[in-house]
Amino acid sequence: MSWKKDYVLLKNESMNKFTLIVLVWVAFSCTGSEEYALDCGLCPETGARWLEADRPLPEADSLFYAPRPAPLFRKEFSVSSEIDSATLSITAAGYYIATINGDTVGKNVLDPAWTDYTKRVYFTEYDVSNHLKAGENSIGVTLGNGFYNPLPLRKWGRRNPRVDLNVGKPTFIARLRVTYADGSVAEIVTNDSWKHNFGPLIKNSVYLGVVYDQTKEIEGWDLPGFDDDTWKPAIAGTGPGGALQQAFFPGVQVTDEIIPVAVHAVEPGKFIVDMGVNFTGTYRIRLSGNEGDTLTFRFGERIYEDGTLNPMTTVVGQIKKEGIGGPGAPTIAWQTDRYIMGNQEAYFTPDFVYRTYRYMEIEGLKEAPLLSDIQGLFIHSNIPDKSNFTSSNPLLNEIQDAVHRTFRSNLVSVQSDCAVREKFGYGGDLNATSESFIYNFDMQDFYRKTIYDWVDAMNDSTFVDTAPYAGIKYCGISWESAFLITQYYLYLYYNDTAIVTELYDLNKKWMDKAARIHPEGMVNEGLADHESLEPVPVQLTGTGHYLQCAKIMETFANLMGDQESTAEYAQLAANLTGILKDHFWDKAVAEPINKQTLFSTLLFHEVIPEEDLDRARDSLLTAVQNGPSGQFNTGIFGTKYVLETLSARASPDAVYDVVNSTKFPGWGFMIDNGATSIWETWKESDNTFTNSHPMFGTVTEWFYRWLGGIRPDPNHPGFSEFTLAPSTPEGLDQISCHYDAPQGTIVSNWQRNPDHSVMFEIEIPQKSKANVSLPIRFNQEISLEKNGNLMEAEQLEGMDTGQFTLESGSYRIILSEGGS
């Protein structure tokens, strides 16, 4: 199939900023090998070349597990006069760490972001003016393997990343541009004048961990004046082939230092450190010992009853017995680091690796480490984090805290379902949780990058499950439709019309592919309501996602002025609605089915006719009441659907009773059993399922949408006009809810007073207005202040009913008992 590429720069008017739109693929099968760049720091005309070490890759899989020290590259240069500015543009296939005169450049770690490097590679530009000095200077670069040079570790005994991913030898490219005060410019670019050697990081795997040998450190290697006569010239290569594009999304950084809460010995020389919470990242530790001592670090989300480490929920790809992982692989794929001591005390932080853990096992120390000698380093894409939700209910606050931690833990340049065993960007999890992430963080730029990952991952004949593509393609439309559904949420929450315009033709081609794969409309293949406690047919959830996509494309076609396609997608939506209604509503479902997922799915996708909505509501209420302990038993999609539809069609009070319970299954059950992050399954797992999985984190969306009542209006995307309908369920006395909308912060706070009145504090940002709906009863009175001034009922239409519109400003509203 032929393909073409276009570079465009579009202005996103709603955000008042320019957004780089990077490479529009007009067909799915793209295999270009040329190197392209925009007018940027790494344009081909700069002369910068991709550099690599002169060591070939192993010829046999088993040899990848042997020591292979990370390459070090260096280049000295002179700065001759007063500097006006200096910018380093750099990227790699794999990971890199750059230093200038021994100081690390920037705050990013695990850079660059994971992509299909044969399609696109993101580079970062750093202002390094303060790193340079008059006279001699030096740049140093260390390369890590990352996802470009993974071990042939066969997850589940069959998925070899060296086959599933586009892989190669780690390589990097860089340009340092120095502008002097007199206007002259000097450039230092990667070429064959650079030299390289191999350093003390003798193994590094993004999955298994690292081995670091202090005895092999090369003192001063990245400083000017170092004697590199024995170092070899770097090898200029062709690079991975992807388009070089400047990163426009938040980088992965260390955002928090976590202080451990306890340490205990499990046997002589072996200690367990408890970080207190389950998180994704790495650590810093002060070490001492005798030269040649080997210290071993293993990681787990849990410990056994006897206090020893339980690493089983973090084992890579369920490789837990001999013969599963392939030639050379460990029998059990523990996540393990090793440090070989030299002759001096050291601080150690492993590079080019991340994992999810609460407990760290340290073996080889002669005495217990001091808590002050260890810090956990929380690593994730540093997305803006201005929204927040808290309440008077400690359990809700603990659930929100666990969800928030779980979400951040699974944002390491891709949104993963787990950042420990697989690290893949699964589309189904994205479809289930993207709104939940958006309520907590500014996800616009991150999700733009995610959508481009899907552009690069997809093909024109089948559905794939992850982006970047990792060889998995059995989940079906409910996973790959994340490519389209995520675009819609960017449009709905940020009024991002630029992404819709850019990808509209590709979206239409994708819908054509969906029609070829499912010509009858009904989706008959793929994964359904994953981890539901009762069976759910893919015909229900998969066809529901197909219907959702048809409605989205009707919206997009109308936005584009494409009336013919608007009518076409409206008809498709009507047909799919009819199919779902006929199979799942008009007649009884013969086979066993999760009725909570059944009725909530039909309600969520607006399949049920108006005249039947009361019956559907009653059916859903009954299904929840008949659930285990009156709790939800839904899976990846049904949980999102039941939270929303039970609130909208019955009462948020019914949802609150579930969320506030510590019975199984539920969020309170997790917290009551010690969870500090959200489990992959409702049932507690100490062997198979990860303890940090975003899927059931959709409860946070309910906090914002129903307790805070903050909801976007599809007819006014980007919160220029929105719904504000807070709920005040019995048993909850207060909430504080702030949402960072494009125009500014929306505030929806309320509290119940001793006299049974309820006070609402509301802030509506400039250039926005809110359609307010308050839960006023017939015997209540309402008073309203705007910016401290009391408003009379006749000044605001609908004020006495609790249904009115507020312009921007700060408001205090009190609902009090009549006659009080």
C-alpha cells in the first residue's frame, strides 16, 4: 500500500498555543526507512549523525543475558567568548543520560519517550547555557537499552519483544548550538570525532533490572581534560529510521521522594525495606562494604505473613518456571538489581529501569540499612496536576489517594495497564479510564502523543491491542478504538479541534476498516468486560464501542462540514443501536450474563428507548442489589458504565452506598485490606495479578462528575459552558472538588451544616458559564451570593427551583430548611 507524509503546524485556538502536528499517515501500513525532521534542533542539514558503539548485537538469544556494559560517549569542545544562549537537542533509540562537564542535563529520566522508533523518535531541547564555561568543556552520553534493545524475554512463554517490537542497537543523535553575545554561532554535533568506551553499568533491562560494578567506574570520563587516548571512535550509523520530532508532552521525571517507614531483617544479611506505599519508580541508597561484595535488590508489591518478600505479582510476563522465558532467561523473571562494591562508599540509583513496588529486599549488607539512607523515587510522566478531590469521608479520601497514585504510576511515556510486568499501552484500559485521568490531570499533550502512537501501531486489516504495538492482537475493537475515542475526549474536554481536523481522513479509513472486519455490525470477536465476576459477551461491549465510534464520527463529520458522512455515521449508529436493542433488550438473554454490565452498557450507549428507561433503571438497581453483598461485580468497562448510569438513572446515593462499603468486592475492600494502589482484580491476589492497575480507578471520575457535579457539555466542548450538578448523599458531610478546565479552575465545594442546611461554594472561570442543578427539596429555601453580594430570586431565573445558569464569578449558595 502506498503512503505519504505531511508536516503541518496548526494553531489550537481553544488553548491559545501552537501545537506541533507531527506526521499524518494517510494509510495504515507505513514502513518508511528515511529520516525526516522539521525545522528543529536536529534537522539533517545540521550534519548531526546517529552514533553507536562498535560492538555488534549478539547472534543468539541466550547471549543477550551475558554482561553487555552500557556504552559511554564523549566529546570535548571549546567555548571562546561570552555566551548569549546554548541549546542541546538530543534523543536516542533506547534511553540516554547526557552530561555537560559532569552535570546531568535536564530533569528527564527514561528519555526519550517510548515509540515505534522506526516511525518517529522524539527529541528534547535543553537550555544548557548555565552548564558551559569559558575554555574547555565536555559532553558525555550514556546509552541504555530501553524498549529498543530489549532482552528476548518471552512473556507468557510466547511473546518475544525482539520479534514483536522494531528493535536494534542503542544509538543517539545530538546537536549543541551555542550563540555568542556578538551573534556568532558554533555547533557541536554527533559525528565520528566523538569517542566511546564501556562503563560500569554492565547490564540494563527495562524489565529485569541492572547490574552495576563500581570497580569498573571510569573517574572523570565526562569531564574536560580526561585522557581518552585508549577510547575508540564512535560509529556513525543510519539510526532507527523514524521521523525526528520535538517532544511536546511532559517528560518522565522523578516527582516525589518517598521515605521508607520500616526495615526489618528476615535472615542474617537480608533485609526488607517497607516504602509505605506501592508506587512506580526506582530508589537511591547509600552503600558501603568491602571491595567485591555483591548487594542484591529484589522488589515486590507484597510480603508474606512471615515478613519475607513476595515478588510474584511483579514477575515479568508470568515467567515463573523453567523453560518459559526462552534461551538464557531466568527461571523466574524477578525484577532484580545488583551492585558490586568497589573500595569506597557510594550512593546508588539504577538507571534505565523502573518497576512498581512497595517492598525492597536487600541482600548482602552486614547491618540493617538506616531509613535515612534510602529514598524511593517516584517516576512518571510529569503531567500537570492541578485538580483535586477530598471529602469528609476518610475512606473516600484513601480511595482517591490510591487511584491518584495508581494513575501516576502507570504514566511512563505511555499509559500502561501495569508498569511492572508488561508496561504496554493497552487500548481497552485507555477507553475505560481516559476521562478519569483527564479529571485528575491535564492530559491533552500526553494523549496527543498516545494517539500518534496508535497511528504508528495500526494496520489496515486487523485490530491491535497496544500502542506502541507489542505483537498482541486478540482484544478487538474495544481496544484499538482508543485511537478514536481518545480523540473525542480531547475534543470534549479541551475543545481540541486540531487533532480532529488533522486525523479526520484517517479516522474515516479506520471506520472503513471496522466495517470490513464487522460487516454485519455485531462484534463477534475480541475481549469483553475483562475481570467481570460474571460472564459478559463481546457482542455487548464490543458492539457498544462500535456504536460509540459511529456517534463520535457523526460529531466529527458535522464539525468538518461533511454532511454526507454525517448522515452515513448517523445511520450506522442507528443500525448498531437497533442490533444491540434487538439482541440484549427486546428479548431475554439466554446464556449467563452479568446483568449489571448488561443494563449499564445499554443505558450508557443510549440503546434503550425513552419509554423503557424506568424499567431499565429498576432492572439495573435489582442487578446491583443482587450482586455480591450488594456490590458491583463489573469489569473493565462495566464499572465505568454502572457508576455513571446508576447515578444518572437512579440516584448517586445508591452508588455512594457501594463506594463507601468495605465489603467484597469494592474499593473499600481493597483499602481495608491494606491497598495503597488499585488492584487489577476485585479479589485480592498475592501471586498473579498486579496491585497497581488503573482499570478500576474509574471511581475517581464519579467523585468529580457526581459528588462535585462537574461535567462537560458535548454541545459546548472545552467547558465554555458546562453542567454543575453536585450530589449530597446521606452520610457524606463535605467535599472539596477543583477541576483544572482550559479556562481556569472550576470549584465545586459543599458542606452539610449542623442545622441540616447545605452550603455550596462555587467558582466559575472567566469565559465560562455553568448550568447549575442543585438537589433542592420542596420545603427548602435558597440564598445565593455572588462575589459577596446577596442576589434576589428575581435576579436569576430558576433560582427558586435550583435550576439556573451562572456566569463567571465566585458564589456561595445555601439550601436551608423552610421556616428555619
